[in-house]
Amino acid sequence: GLGDRSFYDSSHEGVEKAEKELGIEYKVYECRNDASLFNDQLVQASEYAPIVAIVGFEFFDLAQEIAAEFPDNYYIYVDNEIEGIDNLITISYAENEGSFLAGALAAMLSESKVIGAVGGMDMPVIRNFLVGYEAGAKYVEPDIKVETIFAEDFEDPAKGKEGATALYSRGADIVFQVAGKTGEGVFEAAKELDKYPIGVDTDQRYIDPDVIVASMIKKVGLSIYDTIANIQEGKVSEGEVVYYGLKEDGVGLGYGTDDMVQFATDEMKAELDEIKAKIINGEIEVPEAK
């Protein structure tokens, strides 16, 4: 569903950019986490257009079935890894690498030396964020405590607020939201309790720049735009997984705009740039959970 100001909106920005710069026309088919709509919406999209971007882990089996039913279409499947189906291009992100930087920053900023994370659901891609987040925090502060709660929903801010409130009550002063629209509740809890959150997927600092310290950006829109362009130019790698990590500028940290109060000091940003370089050159090996 659109309107999460995060993962799904980022994917939409990719097709919006393709409309402006590549001359495409597009429609969005929303499912709102209603599994009864998945098949019908994907079939409708396949009948409408020769390129279909599929956004969401829930489509793992269905994406492969529909790709076989519409062999003349190209499918761009975001956030998963499937090989061997020529018209299905899957895009996988190194969320763990970007989240390592988010965890490192959280450790630098935390006064209580307890930080937290709210995940939308307990699933591999969310675990990949969290394992990187914890590793990054412990790289900076080995004794830091990292608490995690799963909201089991990507569409419910109330559950995000409940999870964040519980984490803040356990002593966390910074909470990383990895929960889509549910994460907006994390921002609400932070504001009410005078604590701090870290955003996800897009640079979410604009939502509340006095509270949100940074965001772990996952450039879903960029990857969709790039793949559409490659299909148009005949440069697509059929049946392969395309990876976006720190090296490809597919993930990273966002600090908002220059007119916003900056929680991360210049010294912290310089240290984070050094950590980023070490990850890219292999000096730091970030754990993976998917």
C-alpha cells in the first residue's frame, strides 16, 4: 500500500522517475496486505503492461507462477532472490550493510547504552536489517545492549507505538524502526517520551526533524528505475539476481537536509564514512541473516 513514506513509497518514486525520464506510462495496483487480492491484482497488472514491478516478500511463490503464465512480460521482483526464470529479475539489497551504519550511529549517540529496534515481522529480510544494526552498534560500543520487538504488521502505527514504548521503558533511548507504516508509531512514541528514533528505507527525517536522528536508506526506487532502463536498452540480466549494497550506493544513511538540526556531528559522520569504506573493501565483514 502507498502512503507509508517508506518502502512502498520509495518503489513508487522509481516508476514516477521512469515516467518523467524514460517516457513510460504506469498504474499502481495496491493489495494492502490482503492476500485475497494478490493473484487478481498481479494478473491485472500483467495484462496492462509488459513490465511489472512486484513489491513485497509475500509474492515469492506467486511471482514465479505469474512469470510463467506471461512469458513475454518482464517482472521486477523487489526484495528477494530467485534465479533461473528468464523474465523474472529479482533485486536483493544488503540491508545489513546500511543497518550496520545505523547501529554504529545509534551507539555513538546513545547515552543509556541501550538501543532498540521495532521490526514489522519476524522474517529473513527484517532479520537482515537487525543483525547488521546490532553488529554495527557493538562494533562501536561492544557492551551496548540491543533490544528487539516484532510488531507483526507493516500497516499499523498503533502496534509500532506500543512496541517502541515498551523498548523505551526498558531503557532504550534510540529505536530503529524497520516496519513500514507501522514505524510511524515509533516516531510518535519517541516524540511523546522525549526519545529518538531512526527511520528506514527513505530519508524520513522530514517527518519530524527534531526527533528522528537519521534514516537507513534503501534505494528501492533507484533499483526499479535502473532495471526499467536496462530492459528498455536491452541490457537486463535475464533470470539473475541484482544486488544493491554500499558499494552500489543502494543502501546508506540519510541525515536530512542542511537546514535541519544535525544529531550526528561532523566527527561522527567522518567515522561512519571510514566504517563504510572498510565494509566496501572487505575489512569489516557484516553478518547476514537471509
